[in-house]
Amino acid sequence: MAGNSIGELFRVTTFGESHGRGLGAVIDGCPSGVSISEEDFVFEMERRRPGTRPFDTQREEPDRVEILSGVFEGKTTGAPLALRIANQDVDSSPYEILRTLYRPGHADFSYEKKYGHVDFRGGGRSSARETTARVAAGVVARKILEADGIDIKGFTTALGGVYASKIDRRAAESNAFFCPDPGALEGMERALQRARGDGDSIGGIVEVRVSGCPAGLGEPVFAKLDADLAGALMSVGAVKGVEVGAGFEVAGRRGSENNDPITPDGFSSNNAGGILGGVSNGDEIILRAAVKPIPSIAREQKTVDRQGRPASLKLTGRYDTCAIPRILPVLEAMVAIVLADHLLRSRSARFRQG
Ligand SMILES: Cc1cc2nc3c(=O)[nH]c(=O)nc-3n(C[C@H](O)[C@H](O)[C@H](O)COP(=O)(O)O)c2cc1C
């Protein structure tokens, strides 16, 4: 099973399964001198952790990150940085029904077709639990970015068909959904409660904004910044679409509307979402990820068993009603990992004398 690494200079590999002994990340190429302690991971891991909000899956996972290597006297050494998160609240019994049945909307069917087996206890590598390792690696990436004044923030701009119509950063920090529009919050909460009451699930949109990113990140042609960011976001389970800047709206516009005029003080609009020609232009980077409804639902669904015989499936385990807001720190982490990699790569792009 290849494809577990991302990045060139800041290269993150994740490992582990949801119901194995633990998960983690190895970061190869992390520069030396980055201050890091196990405490630094607590905040972000708590944001991703289930069971912290009433509508989350009630699995209790302390998600403490252990630093196994690559740090000496509180600073990275430049050697591989290995991070480990133990699985402590592992109860595989609710998954017993999945020993023989595929979950519609999940990865069971396609994994079995590819590998000839499937880890029915939560999906193994396809489980959202794998994203703990991404969040841990993202904490290290953020440290590198913060030193250059680069900040990453995610917002829930849609949930269950209710859309935010403004981005109020302060408002987003004061509610559990990271909803940036106080006017949309109640509707989002209602949509979530309704879906939960129906034994169903909902999706939404997460917008990630990056401020302070310098011009010059991104490598044409196959490592364009927008291509790498889109790939990183799409690598997160349940993400089904990514937009950059004006996104799909550009298709219906004229060039005169869509071009961002350039003035001596900078761009006077930001339809490009901070990226031109695959290279950051110094403006705010704006990304949106469409998140599908959680596949595991408590409603009866048609499926087949491993022999292809028709069956029906009604799940009773501990599942999220929506991947939002838990997915937010994961998406921020993926953006951080890509930007840290490109920031380090950009430093070797041009010879500067003196
Ligand atoms: C933070 C997060 C939480 C998730 N929680 C669940 C869950 O409780 N139950 C579930 O069936 N899927 C959950 N998912 C979605 C599945 O991981 C995802 O749908 C599955 O891996 C199939 O991949 P795909 O949706 O990209 O095709 C979650 C995803 C994320 C990112």
C-alpha cells in the first residue's frame, strides 16, 4: 500500500490503523532548531478529537502525541522526527457486522477489490483516525510557517445546506462549529440535530484562509501550489471537491470581471485566491473543501455481503453526524504541511548574491 507520504523537502509519512496499537507520522527533512515539546500538540489534537462536542462520535481517545526521535533539548535536530499516538479506546465489537457487509459510501468495497481484504474494524487506513497523524505533523509545519508570519485558519461556511454569508473571524472562534457568521449558526445547529434525530448525516464546506504567505511559493509545472494544496485537501477522507479563490464561479465570468487588477498597493480583488500560475502572489490564499455526509448512518441501507448477495445494513456504533467541525484542524494541517514544504523549497529557487 504505497502513497503514505507527502512533500519533497518537508516529507511527512503517516502510519497506523484505527484499531491497531497506534498511529503516527515521521517527518523527514524537518529543519533543525524548531522548538517543539509534547505539550505543543495538545491544542490541535483536542480540536480534532471526537467526544469533545455533543454531536461527535463518543469514542474517548486522549490522543497524546509522543515524540520518539528527532528532538534534543527541546529543539528539532534535523533527524527524522517520529511522532506516535496510541490507540487507547479501541472497541471493535460494534464493527462485527462489517465482517461480512460493505458500508455504502465508505472504502470497504474498493479496498477489498484492490487488496483482497478489508480491516472491518473501522476501515484501517481509510478511517478518520489516520488524520490524527496529519494533525500532529501539521503542528510541526505550523511552527515553521509561524516563524515567517504565515497563519492558517479554517471556517465552516456551510453545514447541512445552511450557508455563512460573511467571514467574521472573532465569531468563528466563539462557537464549536467555527462558523464565521453568527446569523447562520442556529440554522447549522438545527440541521445537525435534525440529521442526528433522523439517524442520518450531513455535509458542508470548510474554507481555509492563509494570511502572511509570501509571493513565490509553488513549483511549475507539476508541483504548482494550487495543485499540491488541492491534492492535499482531497487526500482527506470525505472531501469531494476543492476550490481556489473564486473557484467554480470563474466558469461563468468574463475576464474583465475575473482578473484581479494590479495596483502599486497590490491586487484590488482576490479572485485568484492568492495563487497565479501555480505560484503564490503574496495575497491571502483562499481554499474551499466540499465535505460529504458521513457514510456510517443509523438508517437502513442496501448493500451486499462479501459473496455479492443482497443485504441491508443499519449501523449502531459511535459515528459522527458530520465530519465538520472535526475535519477543520485536519484540513488546516494539510495546508500547513504543503506550505511548509514549499516554503523550504522556495529558498533554493533563486541565487542571491551577498
Ligand atoms: C474528521 C473526520 C471524521 C470522520 N468520521 C467518520 C465516521 O464517524 N464514520 C464514517 O463512516 N466516516 C467518517 N469519516 C469519513 C470517512 O473517513 C470517509 O468517508 C471514508 O474514508 C471514505 O473516503 P471518501 O469519502 O473520501 O470516499 C470521517 C472523515 C473525517 C475527515
